[in-house]
Amino acid sequence: MKDKLTHVSESGDARMVDVTAKSETDRIARATGIIRMQAPTLAAIVSAQIKKGDVLSVAKIAGVMAAKRTADLIPLCHPLTLTDVQVTLTPDESLPGVRAEATVRTTGRTGVEMEALTAVSVSLLTVYDMAKALDRGMTISDISLAEKSGGASGKYSRVDGTGSAPYRAG
């Protein structure tokens, strides 16, 4: 790799990337993930039989809150003013489990990929926390960026493979 890593200073120390010179653009990122569980656990979640409450509603709110706090969790992330955060949790009997999707938007100098990934992660962790009394063997997996747009690197889509090269300095 001939390009320099952007989060490493000349002396080799970790640093936040300076985005001052970047122009503000509309930025969108969508992330996805899943949590697999036993079929009876999924049935209990769907039928609101979990003692802690409405699992999917609480997990959705947790994902939105997490997206807004990403810079507090990931040391080198820029704090961003988010203009929209949408979290969807869909029960899927074929897993069995729940599919999570988060779409995050802003107008700014840096992207919202980490916010979307954080929203999905915390949503799924909340499902685990609320249902763990029934099923400690639940497995969270496949958390990944599905697509993003905006900024100098342009568009990326995991589904169709379009977008920029895997690494781009700047």
C-alpha cells in the first residue's frame, strides 16, 4: 500500500483526520446486520412475551441513540450533526432471528458509515440484552456497510460491487 494511512501522523501516532479543507456534501450510509436465535425466542419477541418489554421498539430507539453518540464510542470519529437516523428491525423466521438496517444522513465534511454501523450494532446488542434470559446462545453477525454516498470517494454498494477502491487516502 503506497498511500499513507489517514489516521496515523508522520510520527506514527493515532490522530483524528483533519477534514477542514473538505467541502460539505450530502452524505448517506446504510448498514445491516443480523441476530440469530432459537425459534421460540423469536416467537416470544414477536408476540411481546419478553418480560423486559417491547424488544424491537426499545432496540430501535437504542440504535438511534447510539448513532448520535458514535464519536463518544469510537475514539477517532468526528462528532457529527445527523439530519436523519432510521433503524428498521425485521423478524425473520428463516434465520430464525432479526434483521437490522440503519440509514444515517448528514450534510458535512465526513461520512456517516460509522454511525450507521454503530446503530445496527447497538440495536442488535439491545435485542440480545432484552432476550438473553430466554436464549444466551443468540449470535450477532454480518454487520457491514451496505452502501454509502457523498464525499470525494463517491458511491459504494456492497450488493453490486460499485464504488471506489477499497482504500483511498484523503
